[in-house]
Amino acid sequence: MNRKVDVCIVGGGPGGALLANILAENNVSVLLIERTNDFAKAFRGEHLNEEGEQILKQHGLFERIEQLGLLRMETLEYWLDGEKIKTIEPAPAIGHLGIHVPQAHLLQAIIEQAKTYPTFDYFLNTTVKQLVQNEEGQYTAVRALQGNNEIYIEAQLIIGADGRYSTVRKLANLDVTIRNHGYDLLWARIPAPTDWTPSIKMTLVDTMQISLFTQAKGYVQIGWNIEKGSYASLRKQPFSPFVEKLTKAFPQLTHSVNEHIQSWRDFVLLDVFSSISEQWGKDGVVLIGDAVHTMTPTGAYGLNSSLMDAHILAQMLLQNERFDFMSCATERKKQISEIQAMQIEKEQKFQDAFVVLG
Ligand SMILES: Cc1cc2nc3c(=O)[nH]c(=O)nc-3n(C[C@H](O)[C@H](O)[C@H](O)COP(=O)(O)OP(=O)(O)OC[C@H]3O[C@@H](n4cnc5c(N)ncnc54)[C@H](O)[C@@H]3O)c2cc1C
């Protein structure tokens, strides 16, 4: 199959989907290519900050996501040895400390809206394998596989919105600098106790951070920092003493943890690192979101940064007759570098908060 579009976007995560939606709304012909068979995902960055909230509102998406289900966080709490030691309340003008938005709801709302524009199209179950260059070295097409069928898509611009292990970034030989933050993360999701209020709760166990994020539809997501690369050896240890540290830290969770986290298999490992590329694009290829700057989970910037990239890039593409990508990327790169520096500072200072408060 052959197709020709203005913009081919590889990766239907929040960044790629939002960019496709905004461009299609403005009559740009867009093809969004996603390798999985739907837009529903679990265990992804799902906490929206005010910046992400404003972008979704500006593009008329927030109301629909709210209908599908989201949850505003009412408190940020610090806990030590099973006791709450500090509570932070939201600024009245903002009214929350982050919003939990299931990524499936976010993507459903974006794709639903995009489908109303005639210049939008998408392929699921389709994996981009190759970039094609013309004689001048300009990238002019992608080759993708849909099952056994090869698809050839010609485009004036190719966007790599294909996440932290970006294929487009590798195929275009764009550099990436990876930073190790000294920890990985174990995720688990369990039903919330009935009297659980929408909150983010933090504690320290053996000097490592555990965070609890209340989720829409009655769940708690647990994020447990472990030493970088330690999971293989941790899994050889008995499970019960490990998980008992969690119930000791948050006794209200005992029943739900005992019911739902019964072995190492009930955790999902996230390889934590951050990365940033020096070059955000070249010769007809542009990267956005995790593909060009993977964030650590600290402060939940991953999702929000991808939405912001899509928003900014769309404005640049729509406003400039001759798209000056490099000057746009320079400004955005500065903002991302500042956020990444802030993440490192927060990670380094996390324990101090408990020493002072304890
Ligand atoms: C397990 C996990 C947990 C996370 N937890 C957090 C968190 O707690 N807080 C936070 O802020 N962030 C978190 N993140 C990061 C957050 O999910 C991302 O920052 C955010 O989703 C980035 O959006 P994106 O659109 O740039 O990329 P992604 O959401 O990664 O989307 C990329 C899409 O590209 C598709 N794709 C990849 N390769 C190809 C290909 N060759 N062809 C076609 N499609 C392709 C993928 O299937 C995917 O749908 C987590 C990420 C992971 C993987």
C-alpha cells in the first residue's frame, strides 16, 4: 500500500496523538502510525499538571476526558513509619495537586476528536521499520509493516513521537545522551481502601522513596524506588519481608496489598533514566516527547512535556511558512534541560524533607 500525506507521525502516545489532532484540525493531512492494536495503555505517566491541563483545555479536550473519568488530587502527604507527618493542600486558585487521567481516556478523547477532521487518518498494528531518503539526503518517506504487509508513506515531514526507545531517532542517526539516576521503579496497582481520599502520599523505606498515587475508578498506584539494576537480585530474596515494608509504611493498605500483591510478578519494573538529544531533528525528521527527552518519574513531567512539545510544534508548523525548526527546538530544549535539572535536585533532596520533618 502507498500513501502520501503532509505529515506522518510515528507513535500514537500523548505527544503524537495531540500533534496529529491539532494539525488535522488545521487542514494538514496527517497519518498517525501506532504499532499496538489500540490506544489504551496502562502503567504510563498519567498525572497531569496545570500546564498539561491548560493545553488540553485550550484544544477542547479536557471536558471529554472528564466525562470519561479523571480524578483531582486533594492532598500531598508525607508519611513516616506509618504516620502522616505533613499535608500539603492545593492553592485555592488551582484547586488540585495534579489530576489523574487514565492514558486510555486521554488518548480516546484525542483520537475521537481527530477523527472528526477529514485530513486525519491512522493505522494501528503498524510498525515503522525504515526511513527513506532522497538524493539530497532529505527524509521523504517511511516504510512500515502492518502484519506481513509493507506500507510506504511519503510525507513532507516525519515526526518521531515513538517514545523512549525511538526507532525514528535511531534510523535518522540522531544522538541521545542518557543519564542514570541511580534507581529503578517497581509499579503496582491495587484497589484503594473505601475511605481513601484522592491524594499523593510519599514515604521513605530503607532510605528509598515509595509514592502512592490515587487513581480514577478506585485504585492506588504504587511507585517503589529500588537501587538501579537491583531487581534481578531482589527477586531472589523472599517476597513477604519485602512487601511487609510497604504495609508497615502504609498500614491502611494492608488488606489490599495482601490480596493483590502476592509475588514479584505483581510488580512491573520501570528502567529509570533520563535522556536528551542534542539535535531534535534534521532533514525532514523531527522528534517530540520521550523520543527526544525521556524524563524520570519525579514530578510526573513525562506526559506533560510530550503534550507541550506537540502544542508548541503544531503552532510553529502552522504559523511559519518556512518552518525554522532549529530555533524552536533551542528554546524548548532549554526548558526541558531546566526541568531535568529540577528532577535531579528533587531526587537528591527527597530524603532531606523527611529528616527535617521527622
Ligand atoms: C512503564 C512506564 C511508566 C511510566 N511512568 C511515568 C510516570 O509515572 N510519570 C510520568 O510523568 N511519566 C511516566 N512514564 C513516561 C510517560 O508515559 C511518557 O513520558 C509519555 O507517555 C510520553 O509520551 P510520548 O507520546 O512522547 O511517548 P509514548 O507514550 O511512549 O508513546 C510512544 C508510542 O509510539 C509507539 N511506537 C514505538 N515505536 C514505534 C514504531 N516503530 N512504529 C509505530 N509506533 C511505535 C508506542 O507503541 C507508543 O504508543 C512512564 C513510561 C513507562 C514506559
